[in-house]
Amino acid sequence: MKKKILVVDDELIQLVLLQKVLENAGFMVNKAQSVLDAMDILKDDLPDLIISDLEMDQLDGFEFKEILLNSDKYHNIPFLFLTAHNKEVFIEKGLSLKAIDYIPKGIPKEQLIAKINNILETVKDQKEQSVNELKMVADRLNLKNVPSKNLKFKNFQIDIFHQTYQNHPGGDFIDLIKIDERYTFLVLGDVMGKKWGAWFFSFTFLSYIRSAIRLCVFDGNLSVAKIMQRINQVIHADDFLDDIYSTLSLVLIDDEKGELTYSGASDLPLLKYKNEDKKINQYKSKGLLLGFFEVGNFNEQVIQCIPKDQLFLLSDGVIDYEANGVKKTDINLFISQLENLLSEEKTFDEITSNIFNKEKYQVDDCSLIQIKRI
Amino acid sequence: MNFTKEISGDITIITLALVEASLNESEEFKNFIYDNCGNEAPKMVIDMSNVLYMDSSFIGALVAGLKKVLSKNGEIVLANISNDVMALFELTRLDKVFKIYHNTDEAINSLK
């Protein structure tokens, strides 16, 4: 993906020349002839780097940099001054603005491109380092929103596929809550949002879900619809989650009878592949987004399974993809791909590697859970 | 601008200029709705005719906006939803959460 650079200069010729040099070097360029124009562009399109002239009418480069530094949204965008002055001017003003990067006007283009690549590479390294540090801390605190161990059943086999988006944790969360030898709850949720923000809140949702399930079971209640309503009630009451929403699929596995009971909150349908007729049926739940209404209208469906039947729970990342630069959501495409692969008796690993590959560019974290009746 | 608004009587009509409404614009959109809530019983129409793809982050912002407006005894209605976005709304029962109209005229009339 090409890196985007916003170039700001009140001299049009200078602006166009720089644009040409940068585009020839493989960058995408947005240009602005004033700080106000630049601010307008920034509203809709965040660049990877800003290159700004120092001396301009109305607002100059220093004032531009100061505006950006005072903005939560823009203060982290790498910034490079373009100037005819020597570094003394930065020692006077620039250093207090953290303006440590500048290039003299008229610099040979090879040096200019090398400087830009250095800055972008440093930013990338710093981001990777921060993410790795956060991941290490999360691991040390044993913060996991996807189980690392699977459970063994007499009549079922569960396989979990979870893929992060751009190597960042996301809002999908999965849990297996074993009650006794007979009953286990399977949870798949998706906090609306992406990356770290959604990841952070997934633990709050998971805590509520685990507690609500345990408390309901203590009270002798194994109805997934009633448990969903209990979860919904506590989330609705929590101001901390006031504008954070999550979908949820909740399945109770009865390992003795070999059947499942399913309830959902604004989740994607549960898919059942019947080996007998080689077809996928969709089980749609009625429940609404967790916590939005005090009463979430949850229903439950008992799903009988015979050996070799396969059921699937999925998060929205499974059906969202980007192809030829266009993003799409298409559950029917996913179902037809899955149906074909299942009819060819592909394994779960073969199915996931076939569907989630480099040709179909992922746009969110995605989770697919297979429950196979054995 | 990613979002524009026009006022018709006591109704605010917000048009999304985005083809893909996603995480990058979601926080700004939520704040845009919050900022246009006014004091009491806000009435809003959101024209989604340009939007061909919407991710869960943006849906989250839309839902948060609806909750805010409902808390002020107001209403948000949606108009001109593309087939793909409508299919997603139906799949996830968001068509039961939002009032949805074929076009902005119908949406505006519903609020009068």
C-alpha cells in the first residue's frame, strides 16, 4: 500500500515539483497551498507524513505544527519542515515544538527520498515495538480473549480459527465454559470497533458473560435465552459500556444428548451443514445488540445433530473482505465457499486456509468456530 | 467533509459522503451526531445513499448516536440504504433497532 504524504507550501511551483518527485518515488501526494487548506484535507484523510514549508502567509509552518501538536487526532503524524533557513531558526523556536526534522529547500531528490524513507521506517519500527510491548504485558497478565486450550467432548469436536487484523488484537472474543461432564457453554462475541479499543472492552464483556452464566447455572437455569437476557441486563445497566456494543452467539453443548441450544444477540446466523444432503442451513436468532435495550428479545433454538453434522459460528470479519480495492460484506459467498469445501470433505485447517488467504484481503479480525458431531 | 447537514424545520438531515464507512470515520461521526443533538427531542434523518460498505465500528457509532438521541426523547431514522448494507442490517437485526425508509422524503415525513 502506498504511503500518503501531505505537502503544504504557498508557492505553487514548489508544490508541484515536490509532488512530482514524491509520486515518482512511489508515494501518494495530497497538496495544500495554505495551512487552512491542509487542515481541511486532514479532516478527511490522514497522511503518513506531512511536509510543510516554514514561511507562509496567514499561518506559517510553526503555527501549523503547533495546531497539530495540540490535537489528539493529529499530534502523532510525523512532520517534516521544508525551509530555506538554517537550523538556528529551529533552535530558537522549533525544538520547543518537538520540530526536530527539517530538510533544506533544494536538497537533491535522492537525499530527500532517503530522509522520508528513514522517517517512515522509524515510525513503523516504533509502532511495532509498542505493539509488541503491549502484547507482552497482556500475555504476562494472562489476558486472553481467545482460549489457548481446547476441551475434549464425547460427542463433539470443536475447532477454533481466529485471525487478528494487521497483527493487532481485536474485539472478537471466544470462551468455552465447562459446567460439568454434560454441559459446556460456547461463547463467541464481537465488540464493535477494531484493534486495541475493541480488545480492551472485550474483557469487560467476557467477565460479565462468564459471571452471568455461572450465576444462572447456580440457580439451576440452563436456558440460553434467559442467560442472554441476564447478560443483557447487566451490560445495559453499566454506564462504563454506555456507547460500546457487542454481538454475542451463545451455545449450550449437551454432550450427553448430542444436541445444542443456541441464542444470539445481533450475531451472524449459526450455520449447520448436514452431511446427509450436503447443504448448509442458517439458524437466525432474534436477539438484539447486547445492552442496547433493557429487554433484548432473545429466543433459543434446539439444534439436533447426528454424527458428521458440522455447525459453524462466525464473527463479521469472516464475511467482510476487500477485493480490487473495494470492501464488501457477503455471507452468501462465504456459505457457498464453505459448502463446496465441506462437500469435498476438507478438514477445518484446509477450509480456513482456503477461504482466508492473501487473495481475499481481510479487513477486520475474524473468528470461525466449527462444532463437529462425532 | 465526510458528513454534511442541512436543516429542514426542526429536522436535521445528515448526509454521509462516504462510500466506505469504517473505523477511521466512526469516532468523528459519533461526535457529529452528539454535537447536533441540541437540547431536547432531536430529530435526525441520515441519508446513506453513498455508503456501499459499513464496518462494525461505524455501525457501533450509529447505534451510539441513536442511543444518545433516544435518551433525549428524539429520533434518528435512516434513508436510502444500499442493498449490501441493508442485508447486513437484516442479518444482525439492526433493521429492528432503526427505523428505515426508502428515501429522505419518506424519512422526513415520518418525523413530522
